[in-house]
Amino acid sequence: DTGVSQDPRHKITKRGQNVTFRCDPISEHNRLYWYRQTLGQGPEFLTYFQNEAQLEKSRLLSDRFSAERPKGSFSTLEIQRTEQGDSAMYLCASSLGTSGSEQYFGPGTRLTVT
Amino acid sequence: GDSVTQMEGPVTLSEEAFLTINCTYTATGYPSLFWYVQYPGEGLQLLLKATKADDKGSNKGFEATYRKETTSFHLEKGSVQVSDSAVYFCALSDFGAGSYQLTFGKGTKLSVIP
């Protein structure tokens, strides 16, 4: 299967620790997106890359959050000094570079901050 | 900013019942509209989409029509099955405004009982 993959699937960390998540998009997709989903809510957009360039960032992406996509392939999302409010499912999606193309979602990384 | 409002759940139906999940939107531009589905334990999957007024998206017996005059994109299915039990999300993307992010509603959980 060559869908979007995310690692790890689950992460439990203590408040104040740093965490990093990885997303591997579908290989021919040049757009990559990060979303956050809390219980009972729809996913909320965090940031978007076209190739290696980060083109859009939500105001939800505080300065404790940083995302990279070196060489336009996989992406990482790092959260520094985690807070309990960061507990959520972090979703990655990818799409082709054409307008209106479908976003394909990965299974998500569930973060629990204790 | 853009927003999506969908009917509150959960919705419980008997097998073969008719399903309607209401969705209305607010957008500054001329958005594309989507329904995504999340089956238990799985990632988000695109169910159907429509990119212009009066377009009807359809898939797996589900349909939704883009109504610009009422800013709505209601999801319907004539006869639901137990396997349709999932959370359904209405979403929009305002590609015309240069934004590739998806804006989601809160989701509607559907349970279909035999």
C-alpha cells in the first residue's frame, strides 16, 4: 500500500517535553498538509507545504510548533515544551499539485500529554 | 473567515432508512465542497466532492448537491447499511482565493442498527 503513513501512531509524553512526528506522503504528491483534530471536533488546518516550501500557516501554529519538509519528501512536525492542551490527533495529508486535487489522509498520530 | 456548520449528532438509523446530514457553509470566495468519512479505527477518506454550483457529487450510494443559493451541501443516501456507520465530515476549500487548506465541520456520527 502506498498511502500516506505517519509515525508514531501513538505518543504519550510528559508536559514540558519535546515531541516530533513524521509523515511520509504519497510519493508523487508535492503538497503536504498538517491538521490537528481534538475529540468531537473536525480537523483544523495547521500548515501546508508545496515541495519544500512552507506556504501557509494557521494562527493555531504557535511558536512552539515547527514543521519542515526537507527535499520536498517526508515532513516532520515538532512540538516543543508540550502542554496538556496539545493533546490531540495530528493528521497529515498529501495531494497532487493541481488545483482542487483530493487530499489523502494518513491514519494520524495520537498525542497524549500528561 | 470560512466556516462549515453541520447537523449535530449522533444520528441513529435502522438499516434501509433514508439518511440526510445537513451541511451549510460560509465562504468569502467560490469554494469547492467535500464530504469525508471516517470509519472506526481508520483515517479520513474522501466520500464525494463538488466544485461548482448545481454539481452533484456521488459515491457508494451517497449524493450531495452544491446549492449556492442556500450555501448548502447536504449529504443523502436512500437506504443505509450497517457498514455506513462512521463519522461524516463536511468540508470546503477556497482554491479560488489561493487557499488549499480544508475547513471542516465538527462531524456527524452515524450509527446504523440492523
